[in-house]
Amino acid sequence: MKTDAYNARLLLIEIALIVLALLFLAPFYFVLANSVKNFAEILINAASLPKVLRWDNYVHAWKVLQFATTLKNSLLITVFSNIGLVIISSMAAYRLARRPSRFNRMLLAVFVAAMVIPFQAIMIPLVKVASWFHLINSIPGIVVCYFGLCVSFTIFLYQGFVRSIPFEIEESAKVDGCSPYGVFWKIIFPLLKPMTVTVVMLNSLWMWNDFLLPSIILQQKDLRTIQVAINSLFGEYTNQWDLALAALVMSVVPILIFFLTLQKHIIEGITSGAIKG
């Protein structure tokens, strides 16, 4: 009797999980199905399957949004922001973790405290400072802004992982005549690979999907990112859902491929930190 009750409970849990998974997948169905419909068909019944697959939505969206240019802008911002964040944050986290002085502990506390400040609270001061330093309407300018916004979270993740690395490894390298920078780049940084992949993925998801910061920093049309370009399809009197949904699918594909490629390393980074910590 206990076995039958246990099996029935497992069956109910499985059914509940399947229903929950379908609920989470429902938005993907609506986006994919409606991206190949015409505008009138979307308005009539957004939940129905498309009667005719209209792949020209993707072609039209590519031309209207100048998708090649917006894709290039998003890639440049995401790639160079991540490169700078990895270099700056990994070195800073190594210093904070290996030199636990009172000043470094206070500095780490400041970084952690900065993580809880909402972006909306610093949006206006950020625009003013960016204007003073001529960072408006500049790809390098928004990259610098992302350095400031993401460095606290990235340092926080890195320093926890650095503390899990045995100090004896560094001592052996120093005995062999390795310089401090050599110890970091040749010994420590390769060991940070799982966490590096994790922070790159987390920061990339935010930067790629970010709308607010690019919309206030990059005001020229030829500098728009994908999310800002898609927003241009919605106005006071018109909402081009057919083109917007096709563009949304095209914007999701690169970051989805990137995530699936690095998924194994992300899980490895999380589990390594949990075991060593």
C-alpha cells in the first residue's frame, strides 16, 4: 500500500512538473507561431497555428531594423564589456581575497553594497557624468558604463572563487621565481575558468537584453542595439507585431546558442564553487 501511495505521489508530481513546464514554454510558442503570421492573423487569433508560414516577416524585419548593424553593435558592446570586466574584476578580486587588510575588507563591502542600488536611482547622474566625459553616442562610452555597473557583481563572484583556491599553489610558483603578475596570469587565472565562463554568461544575458542604458546613452540611429531597434516598431498609433516578433526571434538565437554552448561550464563553475567553498 505504501508503494502504491508513493508511486501515485510521484505520478502527481510528474504531471504537475509537465504542466508547469508547458506554462513556461507557452511564451515561446506565441513568439514563434506569431512570427510567421501576418499582422491581421495575429490580431484575429494569436494562439492559433499559422495558416501560411510567412518567412518574409524575417526578411522585412532584417531590412527595416538594419539588423546587421544593430547585431554588430550589440556584439561589440557585449564582447568588449565582458573582456574588460573579466580582466579588471579578476585582478581586483584576487587582490581583495589575498590581501585581507582592513581597507580591502571595507572596499569589498562597498562593492557589495553597490549591488543593491537600483539602476533607476543612478540613471540621471550617470547620464550627466557620461555627458561630461563625452561618452554619449559612443560604443566605447557605453562599454565604460557597463564596467561601472557590472564590476561589483563580477568582483563579488570572483573573490569567493579565489578564496577556494589553495594558497600553497601560489607559494610553489613564487619559490620557482614567478613574479606576482606571473602567478596571477599563469597560475590563478586559468583556475578561474569555470567562474569566468559563469560571469561572462550572466553579464552577457543582461547586456544583450538591456534596453534602458542603450536607449539613454546611444541616441543615434546607427548605434542602436537590438532591443532599442525592436522598440522602434512600436509607436503611439502603430504596433508592428509581425515584424517585432520576427526580430525578437532573431535576437534570441545568438544568445541562446551562446548559452547552450557554455551551459556545461556554467554548471561546472557553480558546482566547483559549492564544493570548494
